[in-house]
Amino acid sequence: MVEKTNRLIRHIFVLLFISLCAGIPLNKAQGLTLISDTETENYLTQIAKPLFKAAGVNFNQNNIFIVSDNSLNAFVSDGNYLFVNTGTLLNIDDSNELAGILAHEIGHILGGHIVRQKLKMENMQYVMLGSMLAAGAAAVSTGRGDAAMAVILGSQSSALNSMLNYQIEEERSADESAVKLLARTKQSTAGLQRFMRKIKQQNTLSGIEENAYFRTHPMTSERISHFTEAAKKNSFTPKNSLDKNLAMVKAKLAAFMLNETKVRRLYPSTQTTLPARYAHAVFAFRQGNTQKALTEIDALLQEQPNNPYFHELKGQFLFESGQTGKSVVSYEKALKLLPNSPLLQISLAHALLESSAEEKQARRAAGLLQQSLISAPSTTAWQLLARAYDLCGETAASYYAAAEFNYGIGNLEGAQKQIERAKKASPAKSVLLKLNDLSERVKAEIKEQHAF
């Protein structure tokens, strides 16, 4: 019974930890929806990289993730992973605003807050377990369930308040770091001021009344005052050459994600700016008008023939409308302009596999997928690689790739089955070594799960 209780407590606190760090409700902490987009990820990289460098923190572009969520939020997790909500990107006014947001999150990394949060959570687990054991003793000795509940609630409240107070101090520390990082990179704090006002406005519209009890951040008004004071010592301009990139990113995200009314309001058909026409192309495709979408994107390519994102989008339009052979040409042009993009490598490989079952195409696809996996491990790449190897007649390698795919999605039983199949298919020595390594990883994962 104690072991089962301990597992339950750990599960609750893992969710609570994610919720506290990310600033998201517990009911959403169990599963974030991530989206991939080369253009958006490259834009985020251009904003984040100088800040990471100024902080002296290692930067990895593949550790940036886009969360499909329309709320205003960004957060970091263990391993220096950076998450940015689509809602944040859609609602910021300029790149300076995003720089301030990311500077704050990098401040958490710089301060070692994630590691300390984990230690705090572990301590809270023991407090919770201890309170439950004490509650059990109280119930046995008094015969009263209400006594047991009082012990549990008292211990939980004390531990949780301690945790929340600690996190508020960390948020203040991250705000201080953000101001310093912006100064080091010669960027204004004006964006942070604006973002805090937006959060306050969002809270007001949502009917959220801020008070000092049960919150994880300092009062928004307090933070606005802090950044207003900081701005007096910061004379850098909020203007940024990447604002044009942001306008294109916002147009694409809005056209793909927002409802028709909002898209038409933001980008009316009479508007002829580059971002508006970009949105028109995406929205036409989203509505099922592929021909109009292709006409719009071709017009954009006439003006900017070396824009890799236009070629990528055209490839997507063609691929998803069943014109896989033509999509190969567009993806090839995009990849030529951005040769190290894992997403483009995967997209081209997928188009090659869909357009032909010939071994020559499959081998080319396999090569692209292998390249993508070196820089950015992906379950999609492993799944496609299993198919490519199968078309090449490399059975053992195909089973191995399928095992990696299953491992990546958390299907450990499926991974073990694929490993067994691969070993029975006379794998080459290089594949056998990979299989043995994966087998050890699967065993370790199973052992860890049983520990909870």
C-alpha cells in the first residue's frame, strides 16, 4: 500500500512540477501539443541565440519547441529546452517583446531554477508521503477520518505555500536576469513592459483577480513597475531588423490556426502587403482551394525566388493535395536554400517515398532521414526510415528503425518486439550494435517505470 501511495504521489508531483514551471493548469500539464515549422523555429533561434550567448549558456536550436496553445506563455524545462506558445507569437507586437520574454526564461536557466525546483518537488514528495503515513496513524489511534484529513491538509498547505513563495522569488530573480541580458545584447526593456501589460489585461478579461495567495509569479503590477524603473537605465531602441520575419511568421500561424473571422479581420482580401498575401495563400489552402493557394504562392515566389519558406509551403500544398511528384521539386529547392534543415530533409524524404517505390528513391530518402536524425532525433524520421529501409530490402535495419520509432513514442513493448525481429533477420554488425544499445535503453526505461 505504501509503494502504491508513493507512486501516486510522484505522479501528482510530476504534473504539479510541470504546471508550476510552465504556468499551465494541471489538467493541461499531462500533454502539450507541439508543432514544427522551419520558418518559425529559425526566427526563434535568431532571437534566442544572442541571449543564450550573453548568459554563457549552451545553445541548441533543436531544443526550441513551439507549443500549439493560444495563451500568452513561454517556459523552460530541464535540459535547457525552451517552449514558446503560438499565442505568444501571435500576440506580441515586435521582436523586442519576444526577446524580453525569452530573456526572462533564460534567466531561469542561468539561475539554476529548474534543478532547484526538482529538488524542492522531491522534498515535497517526502512531506506528502510523511503526512499520509501520519494521517493513517491518526486515523488508527483516534478512529476519526477527519483527524487524518486535517494532518494531510495541514502538511500539504504548508509545503505548497513554501514551494510557491520560493518560486515567486525565482521569478523575481529571472526578471532581474532578463534586464541584464537585454542590456548585454543592447536591447530595450520596453517589450517586457508591454508584455506584462498584456498579461494584466488578459487576466482582467478572463476574470482573474490577482492576490498574494496561491500564485507562482509576483503581482503583474509589481513586475510592470520593475520594468518601468529598469527602462530608465536602458536607452536601447526596441526596433529590430527581425520584425519583418515576425510579421511573416504571424501571418502563417494565424492563417493556419485562427478561425475564419479572425483571419479575415487580420488579413482582409483587399490587403496587399507581403504578410497578408502569405496569409491569403495559407488560408486558401486551408479552405480546400489548392489552385488559389498555389497561384498566391507562385506570385510570392516571382518576387522572392530564393525564399526557402515559400518553396517549402508550395511543397506542402502540393504534397497534401496528392501531387507528391511535384512536391519533390519544391522541397528540393527549399532544402538547397536551407541545406541543414532537419524538417526539410524529412519533408523531402517523405515526398520521395510517397512519389515512388523505387529503390533509388528509397535510398536517397534514407540518406536524408539519417542526416536529419544526426542533428534532430525525431519519431517521424524513424518511422519513415523503417519504410525506406524496407523498400531497399534491408529488413533488419527496417525493424531497427521501427524499434526506435516505438521507443520514441513510449511503446516499450513494441520496441522490444521489433528488436527481437531485427536480431532474427541477420543484421549487419553495425546494426546489431545499435540494436544492443537500444535494448539497454528500453530495459533501463522499463526499470525506471517499475521504480515508480
